[in-house]
Amino acid sequence: MTNKAKDKKTIADTVESVSVFSPTQIKKFVLEVKVEFGKIVWPDKKMTLGLTGIVVVMAVVLSFYLGSIDLVIGKIVSSLLR
């Protein structure tokens, strides 16, 4: 085996020997998550309410559209089956 292959094997053995569920690794993960949450740019209240309004309006419009299509198709099928 070459030196590079031995180094890779040693690194792989070291990584495998450290459990991701060890308290040290969990603490490191939580700290990294806190750092990443600090980078998030949250929308302001006005933007959130505006986007929520758009979602609600679209849901209502689509539900009326799909309901009417369902009603029309249901009437057509019931008239064909009589």
C-alpha cells in the first residue's frame, strides 16, 4: 500500500470510530445550526401577510374552479347513465 492509501484508510477509520450520536458531535451540530439560523433573512410582517393572502385567495379560487368542474362532470355522467 502507498502512503496515500494508508492515510486515507487511517482517516476513514478515525471517522468511523467517532459516533455522530456522541455528546460532542451533538453539541457541535447544535452550535452549527444556531450559526446557520443566524444567517436566515426572515420576511417582515407585511410581506408574510401579503403572501398568506395570496395563498388563501388562490386556494379559494382553485377550490371553486375544481368544485364546478366536478359538478359539471358529475351531471354529465349521471345524465349518460340514465
